[in-house]
Amino acid sequence: MISISFIALVLYAMNSTIQLYFIDLANQHFPTARDLASSLTPVSVNVGIAVGSALGGWVTTNIRLIDVSWSGGIVAVAASLLAVVSYRLDRKAMRDRKFS
């Protein structure tokens, strides 16, 4: 219960930050899509929950229950790599706008 509560706390604490980031990106690239950008945060959270549940269910059904930990670790590493790539692309775009 403590770890689930911590995950919920982090999710709710980052919700506004992520939503503002999506809206800022929409303002830069597609100003007319601000409404869509504001709805991306809850949609992405729900998709993540669905994909995580499906992957966890598949692992527990087809492999063993103990294998949920390492498969979750692979998903966490993949998410971290995607976050690093996104951060680097954002920094590069900011640098390019600064010099142009």
C-alpha cells in the first residue's frame, strides 16, 4: 500500500507539470491544438495503466509470477530511455530556436 500510495502521489504531483509541458509544445508547433494537448496527460496515464496491466497479465499467465519484477524493470528502463531521448530532442530544439 505504501508503494502504491507513493506512485499516486508522484503521479498527481507531476500532472500539472506534464500538462503545461504538452501545452507549451503545442503553442510552439501547433497553436490550434492546445485543447488536444491539455487532454494528453490523462489519456497517456490511462494508456500506460492499460498497457502495464496487459503486460503484467500476460507475464503472469504465460511465464511465472516472479518474472513480473524483471519485466517491469525492462519497461522502466525503456521509459527512462524515452524520457532521455525526449529531453535531448527538446534541448536541441530550444538551442536551434535560440540561434535562429
